Amino acid sequence: MVNANPQFLFIFAGMKQFDVPVFYRSALISAIKKRRKEMDKLKKDFTPTLLNFGPVHIYLARHFGFCYGVENAIEIAFKTVEENPGKRIFLLSEMIHNPQVNADLVKHGVQFLQDTYGKELIPFNSLTSDDIVLIPAFGTTLSIEQRLNDIGIPTEKYNTTCPFVEKVWNRSAAIAKKDYTIIIHGKPSHEETRATFSHAASGAPAVVVKDMAQAVRLAGYITGVLNADDFYEEFKGQYSAGFDVLKHLQRIGVVNQTTMLASDTQAIADYLKQVMIDKHQLTKESLAERFADTRDTLCYATNDNQTSVSAMLSTDAHLAFVVGGYNSSNTSHLVELCEEQLPTYYINSPEKIVSDQEILHYNSHTGQELLTNNYLPEKDPVKILITSGASCPDALVEQVIEKVAGFFPGAAPIEKMVQLFSDAEG
């Protein structure tokens, strides 16, 4: 797992504070995050925060919840609604992968043009130049931007694309100019990957690999072990127009969907680099002839959240809760990390914690919600790890904490925890 990147620390230090609706905030989480920031300005301490309620101990990940890109998108969206009364306002697709935030925007009159997979919910030909279309934090494809511009809808003013996603696009453009083919590690159907693929493919041949297994298959085509003609069927829908297997896998560079597991992206990049070294007998000095140095392109929040979970897992805990949208890529990878070590319950709201006996949680491998009984062990104290995805409001995390603590007779009230961390500030 990666450590905190000084480059990200520098960027983070200069980040603005966003005007996010107060109902997404949490007095408890805000006090904890402020206190941890005061004690660890350089973000070197990834140990979790202990909330000792007595019969239950809750360990909060060092970093979790809304990231820069999400807060930026939410601020732009709600300001757009406020400043444009009477206008039709559309979201190209889900603003972020969080059901509560998207539901709140719908309540404010915002309509969705597409679902998360790009299927039209409202025909584009019903739009007019008087309408406003918000581009989500994941970004969008060049063809969709052009389609909106052709209608007379400007996309620049209402574009909430995360700057860390744009960083990947810029990295792709830079290596494209040096005649490298761009390998994108990402989920082919995810909005961000579709957007990154569009931008990458506009300047160079590009192909998406979803995991190490596909990277290994791609290596077979790089080395010639596999029949080149089979590539087009095996990677159907994952390569750019005019892709030539024999020509376009001679020089490559790896970038990623920003929310993938850092360790997975690094492993894929290292593997493909070694494939190129072995095939072309490269030395350290000649490596750049065949393999671009792209370094890590995950965003700071993905790095910090994953590193925080890894550190949190050193705690001798009994179970973990991961809170976030079920179609959230970054949240699902936090679940994967936790699942490797202990029972993990992936929930998108505190309501999924039915009682102290039953919990309704999501299995990201099968895409189904499961009802589990007797999920809380008979221990004293019960030790629980909690984290959340980058698109999950802190208010939901506090509600989960309060609900779980309420199952234990004699547990300290949450107001005491708020006071404890508020008194510790400064």
C-alpha cells in the first residue's frame, strides 16, 4: 500500500474550503477531523481515532468522507440551483456515487439525463440552449461535451469534473505526444473510465484493462504469445478506433481510474513494465524507449483513505462497517481491504442496520443485499472499525455511530464524544 504522497500534501495544503450544505456535516466528525489535523498537520499519522463508548469501542479511520472533488461538485450544484430559479437544470448523470446526495439534488428540482451507465433517461433532443447541464465529478466524454455544445449549452461554467481526474487526462495527453499507447486501469463501464478513455483516445491509441487478469492477457498480445486477431474480440469495447495490436503495443504507459486500489494499479504497471523489459531487453537507461514513467495517478483522497484503512486494520477488532454508495468504486475498494481480515458490512445508510441482531448489507461481488443475523459478537467491549467512501456525507457516519452505540446499555451518549473532542481542540 502506498504512503502519503508529498505532491498530494502540497496540493491539499492549498485547497479551498467549500460551502457544502450543513445537513451533510457532523458535529462529532468535524470535531474529530479538526483535532486530528491540528495534531498531525503533515498527515503522517494514519492510526485510527478511538471512540470509547464503554461497552463498545469504535475506531474511525484517520481519513474518510467527502474529498476535494466531491465538495467542489456539491457546492457548484447547489449554487447553480440557487442562482437559477425557474431554469431547467439537468445532471448529465449521478453527481457522485452517493444515493442521499443525488436524492437531495432531485428534491431541489435537478433532473438526470442519463443513468450511471450512460443510458439516456431524458432525450438529448429535448434540451434547449436555455437549459443548464451539470457535468459530474467523474467528467464526461468529448463526444457528449460536443453534443451539448452543439445544442448551445456551454459546459465550462457548470463542469464539476474533479481536478484529480483532469490530472489523469493531462498525464495521458503528455505521454500521447510522445507516441505512447495509453493503458488505462479502470472499470470499463464506470463514468470516469469512459471519460478518461475518451480523452486519452483523442490523442493516442488506448485500451482499458479492468484487473491484473486482463493485464496478463494483454501481455500475451504484447509478447506475441497470443494470436493478435483474438485481441479484438477479447477486449471488445475496451480499445480505441483503429487500434492495431501489432503496432500499438510497442510503446506503452499506464494511467488509471482515480478510485482504483493503489496496490492493484501499481502491480499492473510494474508487471507490464517488466514485460516490456523482458521483450525488448531494456536497461534502466533505455526503459523510456518502450515504457512511459507515469507514476501514480490516484487522487490524494483515494491514497489517504486506503492507507488509513490499512493502518486501521492493525487494530484487534471484531468487525468493520464501510459506509457509502453501492456503485461507488472507491468505497468498494475500502470494503475489499477490510474483507481480507474481518467480517465487513457495506451499508449505504444507517437504516440498513435493522437492529442489534440484523443488518442489511451489500455484497459487491454478487451485487446483492444480504440480511445477516447476529452480526454483533458477544464481547466486552465490542470493537468496531468504521470508514466511509469519498462521496459519503459525514452526517451518515455519525448516524451509524450513534445507532450502533445505542444498542449497548450504559454506552456513553454521543454528545459526550462531541464535547470530548471539542474540548481537546487547540
